[in-house]
Amino acid sequence: MISQELNDQLTRVNPGQPAGEVLRCYWQPAALSDELAGPRPVVPVTLLGEQLVLFRDNDGALGLIGRHCPHRGADLCYGRREDNGLRCPFHGWHFDRTGQCIEQPGEPEGSRMHEQIRTAAYPVVEKNGIIFAYLGPGDPPPFPNFDCFRAPGTHVFAFKGLWECNWLQAMEVGIDPAHASFLHRFLQDEDPKDSYGKQFRDSAADTNIPMTKLLRDYPRPEIRVDETDFGLKLTALRAMENGLTHVRVTNQIFPQAICIPMSREMTITQWHVPIDDETCYWYSMFTSFTQPVNKELMREQRLKEHRLPDYAPLKNKRNDYGYDPAEQARETYTGMGLDINVHDQWAVESMGRIQDRTQEHLGKTDVGIIRYRRMLRAAIAALEDGDEASLPMRGAADVAALAGPLSNDAIADSADWEAASLRADAERRAACPWDAKL
Ligand code: FES
Ligand SMILES: [Fe+2]
């Protein structure tokens, strides 16, 4: 458990808050490209507690500026898309993509007041279906050469979903390899043929053991955590019969993403992005190492579970996440259906909007969470000392050269698990139709 003061430091995201300042040192997902696909490409974005409006101008260029007009606060989401910016419908003040006011058509002729008026504006970059924004000081860091960014657009599908809780507890479920044996347990195994686009439904590594069975049969993983240039590498070892070990490698990408295997074909890179202190979006990039991603099918699967335009899950605390005690007795550990996103959502939302970590009791299998909090505290301390360069991926290492990360399942002789995991990754990369070599 930690003190209330530390819990506040690690969770709060508004400008000036310690964790918020760390998150601002990195590119943050702000919207899906899909959200700007309609006839009017203008969407409200609340990110790290800041109210913004994202738009594409008539030339196709993206802008992200303050949502409330600096004149008297009207909502620029209703702005007129003109020239290279937005014009406020209230009195016609016009803002360009840099946030500069360039016209005040109701002010006296020759007025130069507009030169003094500027609203917030942040750099934005589109990568494989997600629009990233940089809300921090100085120049944004380069993007690493991770698989989700270097794979061609045909091999990456992006989606998002709303969770009604603080970003940190959302992220912490992703660095907790032990929960998969319980929270996501299926009491019956599904035919892996029906597994496309779903997590934990494939068979494990190169076997015909369903992942569901493996996770169920071996619930006590040994978890190893290694520090890397991008964050943490987590290795969960499950000792099986006959001298075999299941090795599952997942990653924490600082400050608030994870990269995990989804199936033998795909990995998931997922950011847990604060809307404000008490709500967050997960943004995922599903990256295929074999065939192009079937985006229509994956979108359709997920749109059945989410409402637009806010991507709120249809199962949520207002309908008890679809909880069915009969199902819990016979089919699933949670009684909340087969979609593992709902399980994770229940786990993190049911803690409360901001988990009260003064009451928690971390065990040995929470080692990833413990190590991550240590990194976040170190980053907060470094920023307070003005030493931004010592943050992961902010100075020391050659960020643009960072590739991977290795993220897969393997089954190997227990003595050989480490080499077997590297081998399985190398084989997948060698057979990949796009250049996935490390
Ligand atoms: S409030 Fe926007 S122009 Fe007046
Ligand atoms: Fe999970």
C-alpha cells in the first residue's frame, strides 16, 4: 500500500500535476482516424484534463486547438471550417491551426487586437489509424520504430474504448500477468478456429493446447521483470508437465502503454490515455505479422460492444456488466460473457474512480506493478529536477532505433525457455511479409 499523497502524485493528470507532467513528455493518442472520417472532420477531444478540438482543414492537415473560444468561451467544436482553421460562430473570430487568432471581423477596421490572441495548440501526427498529440514542453520526442508503427496500414487495425476510472489502474491491469489465469478463465474451451480477432482464444505457441486451458491449468506464474530502454519487459513462466515451460512475454512501454501478444498472428499495443483524473480511453493497435488485418470484421466485432461517438462499452456498471450468476457457475470466471475487455473493464472500474491504494496489499505476482510505480516515481523526481533527458525514451537512447518489442508466447523445455522465446520471435519476424527484422 502507498500513502494518499503518493497515490495522488501517481494518478492526477491536470497541468502541473506530477504524473500529468510526465505523461505530457510523450505523444498521446488523441483520436482514431475513423473519428475524422465523416463529412465534417471536427471532434471534441479531452486529453489530460484539457478541453480541445481536433479537426482536419480543407487541405487535409490536422489541427488540435483549445475547445473554448478565447473571446467569451463558446465551443469551437461548432466552428466553421474555413481556410486553415476554425471560425467561432458566436462573433466570427478565426483561429488557424497554430491557435493564432487571425481575424476578428466585428472589431473596428484596422484593429490589431487579434495579434495578441492565441489559444492552446498542440502538434498532431497520424500513425496507422491513431492521431497522436504532444501536449508537453519543447520538441516532441521521435516515435520509436515499434512494430505497430512500422507495419504497413494494411496490417494494423486501431480501436478504442472508454473506461470510467483513472488511467493508472487501467494500465496496471496490463502489467499484471497473473490475472489472466483467473479473470479471463473460461471453464470450457472454444474451438480456436473461431478465435479471429480475439485475445486468449488461440492455441498456445505451436501446440494445439487452447490458451484458455493453459492459463487455467497453470495459475501460478513466476514473473520476471527486466528494465529496458522503453520501459519494462515482463516474462511470465508457467512450469507445465514433462519438463516444459510456457513463456509469455509482455511489455510496459513508458509511460502508459503495453505491448502484449493477442494470438499467434497478432500483437496488441495499447495506451491507457487519461481523459481526466477519473476517466480514460484505451487505444489499441492490433498488428498482424502474417495476413493483412480484416479491419471490417474487427471493427464490426467491436462496434457490437461499443456505442458511438464516445466508444462507451454497452456493458458497464449501470447494467452490472451483464453479470449472470448461472454463467459464472458454468462458463466463465466472471459471469460477464466471453469478451475479455469487459472482464478487464469490470476489474478496473470496480475499484472506484481512483483506486484507494492506501488499502491495497500487493503480492509477489504484482512485481510488474511495483517496478512500474518505481519508474514513474523516478520520472516524476527527474522532471522536478529539470532532468527530462533521463526519462525513458526522452534523451539517452536512440529512440527512433527502438524496435520490437518482443511480445509472444512460446512453449519450450524448461532449461531452454529464454532461447526458445527469442527463437519464436525471430521465426515470426523472418516469415513476416513486411520488414519486421530487428
Ligand atoms: S465567443 Fe467566439 S467569437 Fe465570441
Ligand atoms: Fe486482462
